[in-house]
Amino acid sequence: MNSSETNVAIKTQNLRKVFGDNVAVVGLDLEVKKGELFGLVGPDGAGKTTIMRLLTAIMTPTSGDAWIAGHSILNEGEAIKERIGYMSQRFGLYEDLTVMENISFYADLYGVSARERPARFERLLGFSNLTPFKERLAGNLSGGMKQKLGLACALIHTPEILFLDEPTGGVDPVSRRDFWRILYDLLKDQITIFISTAYLDEAERCTRIGLIHRGAILMTDEPSRIKETLGTPMIEISTPDAREAREFVSTLAGVRSVNMYGDRLHIAIEKEDLAGAIMDSLKTKGFSIEGERAIIPSLEDVFIATVKRQEDGTVRG
């Protein structure tokens, strides 16, 4: 990586990881700018955790390279670890230590000076709302509070780049919201955040996202721009017979794809003027229609459609 690329926090070049016959990461080329909140978005088994471990210099790639804060993962792992914070899916909290003792332990681990500690402890406890619980054992915290403590520990040495591997998995909606509020506060300090998630609603909160499937990036852009890439009109139909209606609609001419969300169908069509014909066909078939409207595709709609096109051979990752 050229040292003149001062605005780039993360850069990968044809990064690849193979385990036996399994290609976990397929020629990853990616750039993340400083101060950006970048989301790596995809289902379980897509390769998100492997990419995290490669970028944090925990794992060695099969081929290719990546530069984190200007340092190569191939031979500058120690320099990288000094500049990053990393919160894995199972962050290493010590449940028999208190909140304060956990933070102090990580301060020791990262060599934070005694002079700097009081202000940092106060700030981390404050913005994570853990001050009232600083003497509580970590093992007695709720799932959401454990995640906040893990984040505080990862931030104790004021990293340039923060890597978060599915940090809100299994966390209640209120704690997820609080966690994202903390991340937005970090962006104000120009910390670069690289987060992986399987939650497409969380992807909407990122500056940019990369949709990943089977170790390959399908597309990278701002969430709003990715939703515009489907390239076809979409209608939403509400019906109590959604499963049967989906099977029927899938057979109609001009229908590109049909995704089901409870009692709602998202139907991608070739032309806007097909919507009326589809509604007529459903009613003629005896389906009860409770509502119909034109919509902007969701990220899930785009993801499913892109995967389908890729598997059909029309898109290459």
C-alpha cells in the first residue's frame, strides 16, 4: 500500500483464504476510508468472520495482502494490533471480574499509562452507560451490557480502527439501538468502524456496505444506492394466503422474483404496467388481497435477487 494513500484505513488486494477444499474468501478487493462505518453484510457461513480474522492479522491468507492503517497483514501484525480494537463474536470478558476490573485488565494488556487511565475509564463507562454497574461481576450482566463492556475494553487504547464481528447477535432490540448510538458517537472522533452483521436492518445504518455471499463480495456501495440496483419495479401485496400466493405469482409472465415477509409479498416485475395484470390474476384465482402498493426494494430483496442472478450465471462475484 502506498503511504501517500492517507485517507484509506483498510485496503485489500486479491485476498484469498482456503481451508482444504473450501474457499472461504474469494479474491477480496476492498477499500474502506478513514472515519467510515463500513458494514460487511451476509448470512452465516458467508465468510465474514474469516475476513475479520484476516484483517486483524490473526489469520494468514492463502494469497493476496491487506493493509490496515498502512501496515501489511503479512509481516506487520504487531503494528496492526497496536492500532486496532477487535471485538469477536465471543469477546474474552472475564465473568468472575467486575466491569471495572475487566476494563483495567485490558488497560494493562494494551499498556495504557496510569496517567491516562482515569479520564479514559470515566469516558468509556459514561458513554456505555456502565457507570452504575462498574462493581458488578461481568457474569451477572445482561447480554446487551456484556456487549457494551466488550466494546469499552476494545476501545481502552483509543484505536484508529475498530473491528466488530456481529456484535449485536442475540441482543435485544433496545440494546441493539443503544449499541448503534455508541458507534455513531465514535464516528465523531474519526474512528473507522468495520462491522459484520447478518441483520439487513443494521446494514441501513452504515455509511457503506459490502454484500457478501460464499466468500465473495457481490457489490459495495451506500445502502440507498444498492437498493436502486435491482433495476426493476417492485410491488408489495398483502394477503392472508401469502405462501400459496407466492407460488402462484412466481409462475406469472413478467415476474422476476417474489420474496415473502409474513403476510406480504415483494414482487419484482419487468414493467410497471404489469402490476394491474398480476392483481387481476390473483383475484381471479380467488386470493384475498388486503393491500397493494409500489415500493422501493429492500436490501434483502436486492441481496436475494443478486444471489439468484449469480447462481444463474448472470452475475459474477
